Amino acid sequence: MHKHHRALGLASVPNNAVTGIDVARSCPAEPVTLVRPHAARRAARFFVEKFPGRTLYAVKANPSPDLIRILWDAGVTHYDVASIAEVRMVRATLPEAVLCFMHPVKAEEAIAEAYFGHGVRTFSLDSMEELDKIVRATRAPDGTPAADLTLCVRLRVSSDYSKLSLASKFGVSPVEAKELLIAARQVADALGICFHVGSQAMTPDAYAQAMERVRQAIVEAAVTVDVIDVGGGFPSSYPGMEPPPLELYFETIHRAFEKLPVSYSSELWAEPGRALCAEYSSLIVRVEKRRGDELYINDGAYGALFDAAHVGWRFPVTLLRDTESRTKPMAFSFYGPTCDDMDRMAGPFMLPADIAAGDYIEVGMLGAYGCAMRTGFNGFGTARTVTVADEPMTTLYAGRTAEPASNVVKL
């Protein structure tokens, strides 16, 4: 096995277990997705055991029913769903799960179906219009207002510490928050405040600042708040984006939560997506052509590498070849398989200088958004999925066990 194939955890892989290089040896003509259930299970157990509150999986990051079952078995019982299609899928997959409809702008028909058809009781909002919509959609046939709603008002907070901003589209402004919180309190059985610091937050300070905004909103509105939801943004590790330990994020959030003017019975929630599923899968691609420092591969911007193309995300890569390369790494960019010039991933992706057509590359950390954003443009796609037992290229959970939770479900 050559030096460019990852060594992390290979010593613990059972002799008969399939690994990434085993798949490459089969010379697949199309991209192959590798999934690592043990990695997703380990991440879920970490959040369930370490986060000082309730963990909701953000389904949009990877809506795979197989993954959702893995997270459930590992103790994740609550799910952040953002569309009626996600509501239907998760409810069909996990009949006992608690679903929270956390998209701040929803179709009235979607709200009604979620509430009456799928048992959803938690909804987020960031405007008076959305509040009115939720109240109308959940009324009983005789006009009686729903008495069991948990309504989470989303505040607009900074994304300055995150790699992908989520600060402009959703969130009530500080000027309008007081009125909306008071109005929501009057119709909610439980009132929550939520926010999102942006994707891939690189410092716990992002949450400290957001929680200060929460404190100010509670004081100004003088309302009783039952739920504080810190949203997503918990990072994974990528080249050039190595975050601090997640425990530091949890400690910062817990300290800030303890200082809020809320009752002792108030709940703390989080909505991790990337942090729970990024390590779950990777992709094996074949080099079809080399042109200098450009590699033409058989997946790209319209496949699992959307983020690499459109937001310049650098994913870890490794060459899968039995013969050891004796050349130094150099920087490459990728072209995907479609006829579109936009199907380009600038990188840089560091690979051995002697890489050539016919070689296989594993692109890691694609469990978050990679699988979810694939298209069939130009007829290209991923044909196979293989379960492997080796470790992901990078992990924030090294040394953690991946044992399943007990069968006792706390809802």
C-alpha cells in the first residue's frame, strides 16, 4: 500500500472488511460512493453524550434514509426538517422520531400537512406573516387554535466566523424581534429562540456572540422562553479548515446558556448537520485525462463536488494505487465529466506529481451536502455505493467509540 493512501485506522480494520483501495482495485468505470456507518454512529454518539442539550439532525445535509436510521440507532431522536418532502421521508423512515419544521418560510399547505398528517408540533418563523400562517394552518376544523405549538423565532446573527454565510436570507432583525416574540408567546404552548451562525463556524466565539444577541432579545421582549436553539454551524475538518475541538464549542454554548434569563426548565437545542454526516461518505473517481496540472475526472460540479466548484471548498484527496509513488505532491485542479466549462474544481488538490489517466482518487468528507446535491446533468452520475470499514481521511472523533445507544428512546 502506497504512502498516499491514508493510514488512519487501517490497523483496526478486520481482515475481511472492504476498504477504499479494495474498491479501486476493481477498476470501476463510474464514480463509487463509499459509506462508513461506523463514522456516522461515532459522531452521533459524541453529540448525544457531550452536547449539553438536545441534538436535532439537520436532514438537509444528507437525507439518506440509511444514514437517518444509523443516527436514530445511535440515540438521535429529533430531526430538523426543512420541507414537506423531508417531513414525509423522515416520518416514513422513523415513525417515532420527533420532527421540527425549522425552515422560517413555509407553504401554508406544508404546515397543515406536517401538523395534521405527520404530528409536527415545532415550527420556526421570522416574521409576523409566517406566524399568522402557522396559526391559520394549524387551526382545528371548528376554528379552534392549536394549543400545542412550539414556535421558535429565528434571530438574525452574524456569520463572520463561518466559511459559508447564512446571515442575509433568514432571521428577524433586532428592531422587529420584540414585537414578534411577544406575539408568538401569546399563541405558543412553548416559545423558542433560534439562530444560525453560518456553516463551518471556525471558532466557538460565533456562538458566544449569537447568545448575547439572544439575551438582549429576551430582556427587551420580557417574555418567558422555553427553548434556546443554537442551530447548526458545527464544523468538520478539511484542508486549511482545521477547527478547535468540538468540546470547546459545547463549553462556550453551555456557559452562555447558563447566563440567559430563562427558567431552570428551559431546553437547549442544537441542529448539527455537517458535523454528524461529513465523515459518513467519500467518493472514488477515476482520472480520465491529465493536462498539465489539470485532471479530468468522472464526477464534478453537477455531482458530489458541487461545493468544490461553486464555493471553492477544498476536500481531502488521496491517490489509491498499489504501487508506491516516489514523487512529491503537487497542486492540481479538477475538471468534471460534463460538457460545461463551469464543471471545474479549482482546488488546489495535493496529489503525487506522477498521477496519470487511469489512476483512482478518493475524495473525502463528502457525507455533508455532496450526496444531497447531485444531479443527473449530461447523464453522468454515481452508480454504486459500497460500505467500507476503514476510517475517513480526517476525523474530529478519533478514539471515540461507535457503540450504539441503548434501546431506551428518550423523546
